[in-house]
Amino acid sequence: MTNIKLLNIRRNSSGVITHRRFYKPRNVIVKREGNRGADNMRFSLDVTSKIQKNDEVYYIQDIVDLDNLVGMYNFYGNFRDESGFEQDDFYVGNYSIPDAVSGTGAQELVEPNKSFKGYYKVPIFVNTEDGIKMKKAYELQDNINKPIIDMSGDFDIYFWFNSQINSGHTVRTLIDIYNDVIDKGLLLQLEDTNDRVKLTVGDGTSNIIYTPNSSLDPDDGVNHLVRVTRLGGTFKIYIDSVDQTLTGTASFAGDLNDHGDATNTVDFFHLFKQYSETSTSYVSNTGFRGHGLQLRFYNISLPDDEASKIYTSKPQQMTMKFGGTVWKIEDGMNKKYNAISFASKLFNTILTTDNISVSPSNVNVSRNGLLYTDGKSYEIIADVLENIGDNEFVHITKEPTSDPIQYTWGDMSASGTFLDFMELIMIFEETKFFSVLPRKILIIEEYIESNYIVSDSNFRLIDFFYDDTYTTNKIEVVGNSAVKKGYYDRTGVIFNNNVWDIWRGVSVDNTTVGADYFIKFTLDGNEATEWTDTSTNPVSGSGYYYQLDDERTSYRLWSNYSSTIHSWSYEVIYRFSITYGSGGGAMSTTQIRSDTTSINDNGLYSKKINLPQINDGINLGDFATKYITRYKDINLRVKVITPSLINSMSIGQKVGVYYDTKNISQLGTGNLMKVASIEWKYPETVTTIELGENEFNSFDVEKVESTSNRILSDSATRFRGN
């Protein structure tokens, strides 16, 4: 038995798996980085291993034995299988959430005193919508395609969930692997009429319904674990780890596979709503409402000590800890491999008109070339992924309450790398972060407070310090001012000749702007020249001139034309002016923000950021303000280690940290620390966790060097003291 395993997959040019093999590595180091960079893995196998460069590799780690795990669903923003067999939701295209879910994003579980606090799970609201259609994988055994989830003999199913009020649904379905045409399979449901779990099993000849003696209120919103297991032909049902007395005959040894001799290699099962093969439609009033927390399938009945761990241990968001490709192989007594996560390809993709060329499929998104002129952040991210990833990567996000970018004032360019683009949006989103899961899910979520406390009782403190690497309390943000061109025409205005006219504001479409460059200034049909000598005036009768003030937001005119009625026009490359008010103006494309309190407390930390993705002052000012808010403080960083493989912590969780001897007490709401990175080592069974801001930091020397060619660039000047 083993709690870790490594999976190697090779595919042909069509994406079809041609090779799948599980290994137990001799040693492995996996580091999960979140949004700081791509995850990486180093591992070694014996010399007989057949893994090749560019092969896919996955690392799976759990609290219980993995040898017979054939389906694993943590519902962490998606319905993808983490067992290695890819029995996923049958959904084609960019992944928002299948139709079974009302709403557009993952939601935090509202349960302040429960074990799943701090976890995102897909909200399930199946009323009239379809359930979740899942692929069922097969493999060839003795010239027969047998299902990976094999219910011909012993098996074990664990379903964590919370169910909420679902008016009118007298039966609520958790899992449907039952074919009602031939009466074969397994159907697990909740009955509202008697507050009971209902299990239906059939082998094509006979059919039995089991009901436990204990109640389970489908409306209580409480986390429950239902276990259905068969050992030696005898069924048992456990509710919250309590063995239930069952109605019906407990002994039922029939083969429940509905396609045990299938020649096809794809079949389906369903979650959260009952499906009728007879009518080829979902059954009314059998929909589930609540959260699916975790679903496990085993092709054995787990021993009681293993089963109890699933109920008593802290839950996990991810069972598959790594997914990526091999980029380096070293031969020797053992073969050594280096792998980089799939996120590396995504993060390093440079956004161009070549790879963002298809018109947005979402009508709410407006794009001209690489310039986005409308759309919410999650919609724009989905649009980018549709173009650059050929649906290889999908995404899910918690829907923002408002647009982070104000398109009334300007545009946002999808320039730079995809990582640059995401980092920009995350500054605007403030409370959110992103990461890429091993099954190629880009997930955007908020930092959530958990019940976890890191202390001497569970982790040894190996490093702590106050990190000012990214501290910024004064910032200058420079946007792209050379992308807007405007025109102005005015006729019939009276002013005197051979004297300077009054100062007038530079405007485009009745909006005050600041002129970066006048392409042409025409006065009374004649091209005018800029007069830059402020100490003198043009000679009377000498020509046509304009003059700009120091801020380049106002101008005045000079003409030797005999008439007092004049007309003029100009074509200008412009930036928005510093003025902002009811007249519809905006702000300069150079924005400066500072935090006086932080400067007084910590000294001056000054930074200049070039932001070519933004071309207006309103959004630049918003960016600068939010950047200062995020980075104005000098943050505590903590590094801890424990001699076990921790599965229950995840990137972005907020946890308490307490080490009294070091005067570290980060406890309570608003004072928790973020999990920035996690590293697992085997066979040492060691977990190392870094806590602090989830950004590039002083632990990341190699990655800091690699950022020099980034388009979203910055330079910093640091002064300490008074």
C-alpha cells in the first residue's frame, strides 16, 4: 500500500492516450508556487522506467492507500478526476461551469465552524437544469473493455456533501451509475419525505433498495459523509462514519456494471440529478442543491482504519498535486527527471494579434486587435484562453461584483505575457489570486480564512523575517499615452489679430486632455507653428502660431489674419489631463500615489512601474492606489517544516501562525497569514510551507533573475530611515 504514486501519460497527435503507467518513485520533490511561478517536480525512478522527454507526468498524494483509487473528485472549482484516469465532466469548450450550476463562479463555503472552512467548492443548484454528465473510462482486460470504476466485485464509494433547502425536490441525487433500461448499476440519493439515504442497486436480474435506519436531513446544510461499500457481496452504508442498519437484504453479489463487456471505450455516469436512459433525459424533481465536497471511488472495500481517516482527517482541495511535462532526464543507477507544470506554457505565452485573432464569443466582451474596450475581468480572461490555449486550459472564477477596469475612460491592452496580463488584473481585483491546477484549470479565487493554525505543535519554525522586497509606499505609474488620436474643429470664434488669444483647454470630443504631440494645428486654413519662446511674442504679420502651457493641457493662438472671426482645427496624440470632474475629464497617464503613514513609519520605498497595458489616467490612478494598498507594509514571512505529508493546506489559504518564543502571533480575523508555497518531499515525508504575501520574494532568487525581460517592468529606489 502507498499514499503516493506517479502517473506517466503519453498521447498521440490527436490527444489520444497511447501509454499510461503508474510508478512509485524512489524519491520526489514537488513545489507548488501559486501565482509566483510555474510549479516544478524532481523525481527519480529505477533504470527500467520508460518515461520520455515531453511526456506528461502527474503526482498524486493522499491520506489513504492509492493502489485502488479509480475516481477522485474534490470539486475545487471543477468536476475533473484527480485519480489519473481522466473520468471528467463531458464538457466541450472553455470551462465556465456546466449548465447544472446556477451562477458563474466557485463560492466559499459558509460554515465558520466546520472542517471545510477556507475551501472553494462548486455550488450546485440543479432545479430544472441538467445534472453533471461524466465520462466513464474503460480499459482492455482479457479482451474485454472493463470500466475503470468496476462494480462487479468489491468497491467503496465516499461522498462528502452539504445539502440545502431544495423546494419541491422529494428525491435528491448524489450519484447515478444506474441504467434503467436494463436495471443495472448503482443510484445514491437523499429522500426528503423520510430524511433518509436511499441506495438502489441492480444486476439486470434483481433490484434492491437499501435505506439506513438513521435520518439525514437533506435541508440541514451540514457537511455529511456517506459511504457505500460492498465486501464479499455484502453492502454497508455509513453516515458520518456510523455503520447503519439497512432495510432489505444486505447480501447482493451481482455484477452492477451496465457495460461490463462494452466494445466502446466511453460511457457516462451522472452527478447531482437522476438520468433516465429510457427517456434519454434527466428525471424531474431529483436535482441536488448545495455543495459537492468530495467523491471517491475504490475498486476494493477499504479497511476500517483507512476508511476512518477519510472522515477524521482535515479535508483537501487537491489530491493530484502536480501535472506537467518532463524537460530533463539524467541517466545513472537511477533515472532522474525534472518536470515543469503545464502552467509554464500558459504563463509564458506572449499575447499577440496572431494568437488572439478570433472575435470574442462572449457578446459582453469588446476587443479591437489586442485592445479590450469592454468586458468583466473573468470574461476577458476566458476570451484570452479561448484564443491562446485552443481550449487546452480552462478557467473558473468567482464573479466580481463590479468591473475592475473602467472602460468609460480608456482601453486595456492584452500585451506582454499571459502572466503579465494576469498579474495586472489581480492588482485591480485586490482580494483575489490565481493559480493553475494540475488538470489545467486556471482558478481565480479570494484569499479565504481557514481554521488551520501553524504552531510548535505541528510545524517547526525554520526561518522568519520581515520582508521589504516588494514594499512600496510611493509609486509612479506610467501608462501608454501614444495610442489615442483625436481631432478638434472650431469655427466662428472672435479674437483680435496680432495678439495672443485667451488660453483654451485642449479637448477631444468635449473632454479635456493633455497633448503629448500635435500632428497638425491649422488656423484659418493655414498650418500653424508651435511658439516655444515664452519670453517673446511673434512679430506682427509674421504668420500663424499656437503656444502650450507647461502642463500641455491648454493653448492659445496668434494670427495675422485681417478678420476677427477665426476657425481652427488640430489633430493630436494625447493623454488625459490631470483634471477630473463632472465635465468628463480624466487623469494623466503618469500617476503618482503615496502613503504618508507608511513613509513616516518605514522610510521611503519608491517605485516606478511602466504599464503599457493601460492608456488612461483613471485606471492608472486606480492601479497605483491599489498597488500601494497591497504593498505599503513590510510583511512578516515565515517558513515552517513538518515530518509528514500535509494534504490539507492549499495555496492562498489564510492560516493562523503562533510561535510564542519568537513573538509571532498572527491569529484572529484580519491577522492571518497567506500560504505562499508548499513543498512535499518523499520518502522523507516532509512538507515545507512558506507563509506571507503570495508574490515573488526573497526566497525566489532564480525567478527574480528571470523577470528582467518582462513587459510589465518596474524599477525601485529604496531609502530607509528619516
